[in-house]
Amino acid sequence: MSKSSIFDYSAEVHRSLTGTITHVRASVHDHTTGAQISGSGAGGSYNLFHYGHGSHISLNKESGGNYSGFDYATGSHFSITVSGNNVTVYDYGAGRHYQYSL
């Protein structure tokens, strides 16, 4: 993945990102918040650490452009759907969708 920013519709702001995601490693820096998220993965599953929140995130690739995961900071499951340049995150704990555009 190589994108320099995403548009966060809920916050109405462009977020500047840099990083690298491969099938075995992820490292992304959010320049907007100053947070680093990184970790390792295998077989479509990643174990990540969010240094801004000081907590772990699990992320699993499902079929197509779908992902599922668990945010240990909030204790909530989430799902991600990627369709072209559009990303929808559903936070089960908050009961709401978040929309992004790459």
C-alpha cells in the first residue's frame, strides 16, 4: 500500500500517513496524530501495536476487501470493508460506521 493521505469523513479532515504494509509486516505513521502503528503478520493475520494509545490491535484479512479485528484499547470488535478507494469501518462497541477515502 502506498498512500500519503486519507480523508476522514467523520472528522472532516485529511490525515497524512506514511508507511509500509506487506504480507509479514506493517508499519504506518499517522503524521496528523503523531502515532505509530506497527506489527507483524502471517497468513492474513496481523498483531499490531498502536503506540499512540499504548495498546494492541488484532487484524484479520477475510474474503475480498473485508477485514475483521479487535481493538484492545476499547475492548471492541470492528470490521473493515475496502471498495476501490473507499474504506468503511464498523465499530461494534460504538455501534457506528466510519467512512474514509484514499
